[in-house]
Amino acid sequence: MSGKVKIPTWADFPPDFPPFFLDPAGCVLSVKEIGKNTYALVSSIMNVDNAGFVVGEKGVLVIDAHISVPMARQILQRVREVTDKPILYLVNSNYHADHTFGNCAFPAETLIVQHRETAARVPFHQEARDFLFRCTGSDPHIWDDVTLRLPDIVFADHLTIDLGGGMVVELHFFGAANTPGDTITYVPHAKAAWTGNMTGGGTFGLAIETDAPTFMGTLSRFIHALDAETLVPAHSPLSGPETLWSGINYYAQVTGAVNKALGAGWSLEETLARTPLGQEFAFSPTDDRLKLQQARHRYNVRRTYLSLTGRI
């Protein structure tokens, strides 16, 4: 996914696509221990970001900085409720504002760690604001005091960080999925993985900057490389590896459907009309999230069609 950097805008989405809900107003992060010295920070509001941290003898590694300075300070507060050890590292799962805008609130000595594709996009600070503005209730004050903070450590495919006392954290890049630089933070002894926007508990991911076959390949490499029993997605409840298999199945179906459409000479509009969301991937029709799922599915089909025809 290297090359010219392009940051998505709402012009890349269909006009009726509902904005993501990322407004942190009233959000409380609760600490959930998921392994020895390994903690998920679970949001009290569905879709608003989860985070996490790992504690070793030398210090602490935090996963994701959240969307604003107050939310980042809440992460720092939760860490301090568990340990007074220094926060040595902060890993960003991707470049989106809800994962990186809290970076500036962390201590100066904390080293920011990003994949190289994430690092290439983080400097597009205003573009990131513009993209997520409508997802936060269009509140211009949500980003008061937010300033750009660039990475201190940039990695390519894999990085191992030793926090001391047998506490090792692995960072993996298995390929692009939701973004070009999706990073998996894996704690081997806990068999726990922070998946960013790559997985969503019980549903499928959104291929904002990729397509179905690319997303499927990334998930496949993930599930074959790591023995993860607990997944901490950014925007959904904690889940298990079945979420990965469900995602692979979903994207395999989308890939097959779009290839069939292209073979039959269908237009994009025909392909969208003839490729509905499978019931096995949908919530109950009474759930108000169904419309969002259907919109996400249509986006994935559209993105894959345009990608496989060389139009993006």
C-alpha cells in the first residue's frame, strides 16, 4: 500500500452512508484484566474506542490514545489506578483521529510507535479532523488542546518490545485492511490481541481503503500467525477468534460475488442490487444497527467492484 498518500474524505462514500458514532461525551473506560498484567480499557458507549495497556517490570505499554485530550487523560488515569510505573510506549493501531489525537496528552518520555504506513498519514492532521468531525456530533471543541504528535519509533512488519519481567509485547503488520497500516498488538502470554479497526465483535470490518480480497488475505495471515484467544477491537465488545473466521467468510463471499458480477458483465448498480448482506452476517432486523451494517456492506461491495475494475 506504499506510494502516494491519499486520506479518505466523505466524498469517497455514498451520500446516504451514515457517519460512524465516535462522540466520547459521557464515555467511561473501565479496566478489564484479560491476562497477567494485561488490561483492556472497555468503553461504556458502543462504537466509542476501547484501548488497553500492558505492565512490565520496566514500565507500561499503552494501546491507542483515543480521540481527544480528556479521553487520553482518562487512559492515563486508568493506568495510574493499576501501577505507578512509567509509560514507556504508546502504540497507535492506525492513523485515524480516534486512535492518535490523544497522543499529545502522553508524557514527553513516552515513545510513540506506529507502522510506517500509519506514520505516513498521521501528518495529515487537518484532513483527519475533517473526516471524523461529523462523527462526533460536529462539536468543534472536542479537539481543544489537540496538537500533532509524530512517532518516535516506526516499524515495517514486526516489532517486539520487552517490558521486563517476562512481559513481551509483539506488534504485527499482516497487511492492509481498514487502513493501509493496521497494526495488531499481541501479548503472547495472555493470548490477547488488540485489533484496531480490523475486527468488530460479531460483525465484519469496513474496507475503507482496501477491498474484499485484500482484507480477507490480511485476516487469514493474522489467524494463521497468532494464537489469540481474546480480541480487543476498537469499536466493539471483546470477542474470540471466531470473529476472524467470520470476517474471512464474509470477505470471501463478497470477493466471489463481485467476481461473478464482473464475469457476467454487471454494472456497479446491478452488482449492488444483486449482492445483499447475507443473513448470517446481519443483526436482527429490529436492531437499529442493521441499516449501518447494510450500508457498510454496500460500501465493501462498491469498493471491491471499483478496485477490481481498476477504477480506484
